[in-house]
Amino acid sequence: MKKFIGTVLAVAALGWPSPARAQPVDAETQVRQAVQSFYTAFNTPDGFEHAADFATDDWNHINPFGGRTNGRAAVLQEVLQVHRTFLKGVSDTVTKIDVRMATPDVGVATVASDLGPYTTPDGVNHKSAHQIRTFVVVKRAGRWLIMQDQNTFVTGQP
């Protein structure tokens, strides 16, 4: 009986766990959410116009052809240009996301995805492509944001 009364008093003092109470979202989940925001933008017309919601001001982007663009404004100019031309209406579907936490404020996400068919400006038709993209996601001012990404076409497995 003493044990029961002690348990009741402890619950009363600490509060009963309630499903209505919001549980804190762990860092890995927040890294995944930032990365998923990128793919939502990719698959939404003009979605990259909202990149400030998921990318840092100093976002560094390396495209699958090896081009490197620094700074969110410059990256946006590049990605909006390609998404309004040869990638217009093309979707990129995530097939797997792995997240590793480098520090409590830095996560690295490796994403496998399938890009739909498209035709490059040189007239070459590309069937769907498999890609691997690596994201560095950092916590700044309490928000998880993409600081860097690199996209690679997968041409074959060794």
C-alpha cells in the first residue's frame, strides 16, 4: 500500500504523461525534415523560392555535373533556372535517407533518389536516373538548415 501511495504522489508531483504533450523532436528527425523540405521544393513548381525555410544563407551546392555554386541567392538562381527549363515538371523521388550526427548541431544525410526522365539543353534524352546526394545540415538559431549538398548520378554499382 505504501508503494501504491508513493507512486500516486510521484505521478501527482511530476504530472502524468499525456499524449497531448508535444514530445521534443530529436535532431536526426529534424535533419530529415530539412532534407525532405528540399525534395518538396524540388517537386513543387517554384518551390525553391522558399529555400530560406530550409537552407542557410551560405548554402554551397555542387550539381551532378561538377558545377559548384556558393551562397543561397546564387544557388537559387541556378536551381530555379534549371527547374524552369529542362527539369520543369521532373520529379525526384527519395528511396532512402541515412542520417549520421557529426555533432549535436551538425547532421550529414545521404539520400538515394530516382530522378524522372528529362532532356538536357544539348538535346540528350535521359531516362530516369539514380542519384546519391549528400547534405550537411546545421542547427543555426534553433533551426535545422541545409548548409551544403552534393549530387552525384549513379551510373553503376561496383
